[in-house]
Amino acid sequence: MSTGSGADSAPAPTTPEPPASMFSSLKIRNYRLFATGQVVSNTGTWMQRIAQDWLVLTLTGSSTAVGITTALQFLPMLLFGLYGGVIADRCNKRTLLLGTQAAMGITGLALAALTLSGQVQVWHVYATAFVLGLVTVVDNPARQSFVHEMVGPDQLRNAVSLNSANFQSARLVGPAVAGVLITAVGSGYAFLLNGLSFIAPLTGLLLMRTSELHKVERTPRGKGQLREGLRYVAGRPELIWPIVLVGFIGTFGFNFPIWLSAFTDDVFHADAGTYGLLNTLMAIGSLIGALLAARRGTSRMRLLVAAAVLFGVLEIVTAFAPTFWLFAALLVPVGMCGLTVNVTANSSIQMTTDPAMRGRVMALFMMVFTGGTPLGAPLVGWVTDTYGARVGFASGGVVAALAAVGVGVMLARVGGLRVKIDLRRGHQHVTFVQRERESLATVA
């Protein structure tokens, strides 16, 4: 046995962590109630999304109008998203969610009444989308940060991934059911079922045991809290650059309601059932991506950048697929890469954020991811109407890929890294190495 002083300071050997369980956070009762309610309401939400887009396209025949609807739904997030984060940090998140989830159910029932009565006009859909967006301003940061209170820090990454898997599972069912309903009886019943679906999350929230929640100190009311949150993010490269990346991808690369409705109507000359099928195929890829993310123990920046580059490239390739079935098949990996970008950015940001700041940081994350849609959706809709669905889809992929490369370069500079290429057999061909370490090795 060594008795030298170096032995005392040597780090103790570590044992590798066991592989993460894919569904470990569901062992927690409060989160299980939350997840069960969300899968029901998420299914209704996807039904309404499909029905809403198809209704607007039917009423107007314009992809630009679909883009305007999407823009109005996300405009409040762009205008007021950061204030929603301040509210989430100040208030009891469970109480906030009871209010926001009830309000979302009411918007679905209102649109159902207008559609089933035969009185619906396109401005009704615009107005409903805008009101839903206002509610989402508070609901999104409260729901995102409430996950930490339900599961604690140890299960946070797994729960964030399962939330995405939950959403994508609903996406498998919702579009398919919506397509059948629209074809058989019209859009109104899809809106009605969405409104009623919010009974499930409200019940789950009411049944939670508040004593089992992880307490987080609420931020007291005060001046300058919005600026404080922005300064907090701006001073941390591990937060600001992932947020910049998801902002570009959310604004220009995630306009699938516009592209898929245009491909269905203009390129493949199909009906609402086909539109639902394309959304379902994307959901399959997204669900695979979410479940794989749930098994990962870490969220690495290199994975975020690589998935974003691949996402953009796949969008370009898919845009020019010559046949329907090749186009449909390529939507699966597109969905998988898109979801990997979202989950990796979300979980890495939550894990590195102070709990007292989490509401404001997640509000900024959601603001740039979804709030950029009012800027991107009308522009993408115009490009799609003017130059065709293929050019519109490809343009989103080009922006996403370029943004990913740019952010990857900035993260490498911040970390003092450079790309090293090694073409020898058996070696990792592309790696990042420390600039300082390489310089010392050269001198030696």
C-alpha cells in the first residue's frame, strides 16, 4: 500500500453509473398523475391543431392564412413570454396550472360551438388562436418548471424527456382521430373533444399530494426581475447559445402545419386523412427521439449541435423527395432529430439553472422557440405560396442547418475547442480538442 502524500490527494476511483431507467420518474405518484392527465389533453390538443389548420385551409384555400393562424397563436409568447416567467416564479405553480388548463378547455369548447352551429368564420379561428396563445404565456413556464417540484433534481432529465414522449404519443393518436372525424362529421367534434379532454389534467392536479412536492422558494414581488432574468442568461454561454439555436430552429424549421398542409393539398392532391397520416409519421420519429433521450444520463452540447445540423439537412432532402411514400418515410427521422434538439436543449438548460430563476429562464426558452413563429410562419407561408411547397420546406432546413453550424462554432470558441480531423482507420474521425492542451503538447 502506498503511503506517499500523492496517494492522499489522488481522486477515489469511481464506478460507472447504471443505465438510466426509461420510465423511472413515473414511480413518483404526483408526476404519474400529471403525466396521465397530460397525455389525454395533449391528444385533444393535437386533434384541435389538425382540425384548426384544415378548417382555415378549407375556408380560405391559402397557406398564408394557415401561417397567420399559427402566428397569432404564438404572438403572445413573443410579446409577453418573459412576463409569464416572472409570474411563474412568483406564484404557486399548481394553482396557476389549474387556471390555465381550465382556460384552454374553454377555448376548445368555444370554437366547437361556433363550428357545430355553422357560424364559424376565419376571424373566429384567428381570435381563438390568439386567446389560446395568451393563456400559454403563463401555462408554458409554469408547466415546465413545475416538473422540478414534482420529481426533484435527480429525476428531472428523465421527466423532461418523458414529457416530450407524452406529447409525441398523443401526436400519434390525435392527428389520426382528427383526420377520421374531419372526414366523417367535420372539424367541430374535434374541437369539442379537445375542450372536454382538459378534465383529465385538472383532475390530476387536484389529486396531487402537495406534501410530496419539492418546495421551491417563490420569488417575492419586486422591481427589475425581468432584467435580472435576462442578465442571468446573458452571462452564461451554456444557456444563451442553446436558446439562440432553438430560436432559429423554432422560427424557421418547425413550420410543419404550413408545409404538410401544402404538400397534402398542392403536391399530392390528397385529403385531411393524408394530412393526419403525415403528422402521425412525424410523431413516430419524435416519440423514438424522446424515448432515446429518456435513457440518456447526460445532455451534451455536441449532441444538440449535431442533431440540429442533421435536422436541417433532412428537411432539405425531404423537401425534394420525388414520391409520396419516400416523403412520408423521411418525416420519421426529421421528427426524431427535431425532438432530440428540443429535449436536449430543454433538459440541459433546466439542469444548469438556479431554481429561483427557472421560470424566467424557461419562459425565455419557450419565447424564442415558439414566440419566433409569428415572425417565421407568415414569411414561410408566403415563400410556400409563391415558390411552392418544396422550396418553402427546403428554406426552413437551410436556415436550421446554418444556425446549428454557427452556434457550434461559438460554443467551440467559448470552450476553447477546435475541430480535429483524423482519417486513420480505427480512430474517431471528427473530434473536438482543447486549443491550450494541443499547444502544450506541441511545445513539449
